[in-house]
Amino acid sequence: MRITEVKTPAPKDDELLVLVRATTVQRNDCGFRCGSPLIAQVFTGLVRPRAAILGNECADIVDAYRYVETGQKIGNVVITLVAPVA
């Protein structure tokens, strides 16, 4: 495991960009990264893990948005549960 900087994406239509302040990496994240149990490789990648970034629960601050009508404003504190991206 290593810590790296990633490029900040621009929000697309109807998306929020959040600044992550805290996240979790749980036991199942580590298990999925190493392909354990073996059946997990079907969902997480046969040769190497599909997800490059671990963790899926975050405490965030709204940084930018584009056409979002949820009532969120820049600077609001939010808690997110992120679905894995393949």
C-alpha cells in the first residue's frame, strides 16, 4: 500500500466534487485487494484489483458542483458512501 496524489477531476453534470477529510480502510478492502477469498477476484479483478483507491466511507466538504439541485452548497459537510468503480 502507498499514498499518492491523484489528479483532481472536474465535476460533470449533476455531480458534486467533495474534498475528503477522513476515510476508512477496512479488513474487507484489504482482502479484496489481495483476492481473498478466491471468489472475490470475479468481482474485484481477475489479474489485478480494479479499484486503485481503497476505502469507501468518507467525511467530506463540498468543494464544487455542477447543476446539482440537492440543496448542497460549497463548504457543506457531508458523509458519503462510495460505490466501487470498475
